[in-house]
Amino acid sequence: MELLHGRTTLSKFLIEHLRETQESNDLAALLVDVAAAIKAISAMAAKGALGGYLGEVDSHNVQGEVQKKLDVITNETILRHCEWGGLVAGMASEEMDEPFEIPAEYSRGRYLLVFDPLDGSSNVDLNVSVGTIFSVLRHDGDERPAFGDYLKRGREQVAAGYAIYGPSTLLVITVGRGTHGFTLDREIGNFILTHPNLRVPEETSEFAINASNQRFWEPPMQRYVDECKAGRTGPRARDFNMRWIASMVAEVHRILIRGGVFMYPRDTKDPKKAGRLRLMYEANPMAMLVEQAGGLASTGRERLLEHSPQTLHERIAVILGSRREVELIEQYHRDHDCGDDVPFSSPLFNERSLFRPEARA
Ligand code: F6P
């Protein structure tokens, strides 16, 4: 009993936390079901090769990406944990072309669950941290949800979260009242509140981007990254660190813990794609978590949570993290769109330049 004293479990937190909101206990119950799926996925991820979970299957998802065994198994795991309780009206995921309909033997609830069951799955065989990302939307009425019912703006999410399967498994959630982290106590099988009220520091000297795409970026992104790389000899007048794990959950988790900015901007590598990351089950939930922790999330030109989705699997540019950096990147996009941007190589950048960010403040 000593061990349990004073610890806040996920269920206790949700019941107390949601008591003062409009949301019903159904939302708490749904998040507990999602957490149960996450515990099962955590156990699979931890077993790795010993569980026979590594490697690929002979199929592709709707994005044309080769599916890993774990992509398929984790998708099933979430569906099975959440279909039966009368809490969701339908579910959609990265791994399914069409939304999942709740089987006739179960009743439908008042929420839609949209998720990426195993984000960063290209890292699974490497034993690098991967995760699950999810978003909860409201569904009004008793009708079976139509495709269009899923296409809600990010600001309409009632809850969002991710799990990170690293040396420890954490579940980070928001129901619109701050962002809170829970660590899985494997012996007891409970998520315990360990990171209440996460806050993204406003300022940072760390950025994350896949720099191999630099030649495909738009000028404002080229400008921002060139300036960071120039460090104290450039207009930012301080040195920056760069990180790239190629696992969005791991990058966002780092930003929630110690700040930074994560960018997967629009590029011209494949002109058919408006970005790499998916709006509904990657960008939107992460944007809500980051904003609830005091950070910002943008496409560079628009607040991510205001973007109106056109399709379920839509891709979008993502720039999120420490407020000051995201604001600066948005400013560079505005400068560019007004024909006003200044490439870093410009002689205007020097010690006395008006374009030094401090000079603009
Ligand atoms: O599908 C998303 C994802 O795996 C993210 O988790 C990650 O940030 C990104 O793609 C990695 O992209 P790249 O392969 O270009 O490094």
C-alpha cells in the first residue's frame, strides 16, 4: 500500500479533471480504453524480436507505404479495445483506407477516434522510440458517421494524446485543460501521473528537421535553418543544436520536456504532397498537445488547428514547438509572401543588421 500512497492514476486523474467540464464520463472511459490498448502495444514493442513482431507484411497502407507487422497488429489492438464499449461512433486510422464501422452487435457512442497506431514505425526494427498518436472528436446524433463527419478542424478535438514506447512508456494527454504525462508502472499495470502541466519553454536553441530535404524547401524555411546553422556568427547570434530522430512522437516529447522546434515543412520533393505528415492523426493531436502546453503549432502560414480538412488522409506542413521560434518562422513566411524575404547570404545580415531578430523585437 505504501507504493500506492499519494499517486494519481490515469482513471482518478480523468474523473477528477473532467468533473468540471462539459464532457461526460464517457470521455474518461474512452481514454481508459485507449490506455489499455497502449499497455498492450507497449508490451509488444518491449518484446521486439522475441515476440516475433519485427519485420514487414506483404501489404501497403493507403499512403502506399510498406506496412510493418506491428503497424497491422497495433491497429487491430486499438480497434478491439475501443469498439465494444458504446463509446465511439466510428474510428479511422493511418492503416485503413476507409473509416471503421462499429460492428452491429455493439452500440455506437458519441465520439470518433482517429489514430496512428504506430508512428515512426520505420524505426521499429532499430529499437528506436516509436509511439501511438490519437485524436478524439465529438459525433452528434445517432446516425452511423459519414465520411464527412470526421473532417473537423483540429480546434474541435475534445482530447488528444500520444504514447511513447521508449525505455519507459509514457502517455501524454490533453482534454483541453493543459497537457499531462503519465508513466506506465509495469509491475502494477497503471499509468501514474508523473508530468503534470507540461510547459514548452518559450525560447529554445534546438531545432529538428530532416535536413536532407533542404534543397526542396521554400525560401522562408531555407532562411530559418541557414540562420540557425550559422549560429553565433549569423543573424541569430547564438549557437543552435540540431536533432532528427525520424519519429514524431520522440521529437514532440523532447519539445514538451525541454523545448525546441520541430519542422516538417511543405517541399517540392513530391509536388502531389502538401507535406509529409498527416493532418488528422499526426499534426492535429500534436498541435493540440503543444498549444495546451503553451507552445505554437503552424503550417508556416496558418494555425494548424484552424486548418479545414478536405480528406481523411490529408498531408500538411507542420512547424511546432517553442512559441518564439514558431512566430519567427511564420514571420519569414509572411516576408516571403510579400516579396520581402531576405536570403541569409544577403550582405544585409551583419552585426548591425535590422534583420537581426533581436532588432525586430
Ligand atoms: O510518418 C511519420 C514519420 O515517421 C514521423 O514520425 C517522422 O517525423 C517522419 O515521418 C520521418 O520522416 P523522414 O523519413 O523524412 O525522416
